[in-house]
Amino acid sequence: MDLIKELDSQAYLFLNGIEEVGHCALRLVAEAGKVSIEAKDIKVGGTVISGGHKVSADSSTPKYEIIFGSYIAYAVRNESYVSQDEEEAWLGKSFRVYSKSRFLDFVQRGTFARSEYPGPFEHYSLVCQDHVIDIATTAQPEINRIR
């Protein structure tokens, strides 16, 4: 299985790092989470919810480095505030490639980036447990498994 498919197949991802590297390059680090076997009760206000399972990452779960050698724009959103738009179209689950999105509309309206310059670009999205990272770029990312 190639690393894009492996990354996309992860049910739970946690963003561990985001940094600018080099000139307009972006590095993301994400690790896969796993569901604990032990069920826990969770108290929310005065209500107890039974049968919950903690999701966490540890030294046994895969960790990935995703490098975008260049980008036009990127955004980090709090996952709790992200809504799906029926007009958007993408492939993938945890690592998406959009053919139509509000983020692509934003980039086209807010920049002079076009298919003529800097060239045709795509919208990639890394969907994590607490964050959603959107990247507009002209090139596919490099993905490495670092654990």
C-alpha cells in the first residue's frame, strides 16, 4: 500500500506539528490513533455517558511526515467548527484531494494564482481529530512514515 493510501486509511489522526520549512514549504507531522480496549464512563455536566473508549496515539502507532515543497495558501481550522458543504467534491477520508471546495474558491478570489501561473493547483486536506489543515499547492506532497 502506498503511503498516501496508508495515511488516508487511518481512522484517527492527531496533528503533532506544523512548520514552515525553507521558502514557502510546509511540513506537517501527524500520528495515527488507536481505540483503547477498556471502556470508560465519561461525565458531562450531570450526565454520565457509558461505554466510551479513549482514542490516543503512542509509540506503537504510525507517525507520518507530510511535506509540501511549495504552497499557494494554507489554513488550519479547529475541527469542532468545520462543517461539510454539499457543493464540495473530494476523494479520500483522512487525506483528501478536492476537485471543488470553498477553500479553492477563497484562493482564487484572494490571490492571483491561476492555472496559467503558477500552474494548475489542487486542494489537499489533512483531517485530524482536533484540526483540519487545508493546503493549495501545485505539486503532490512527499509523505514519509517516520514511525
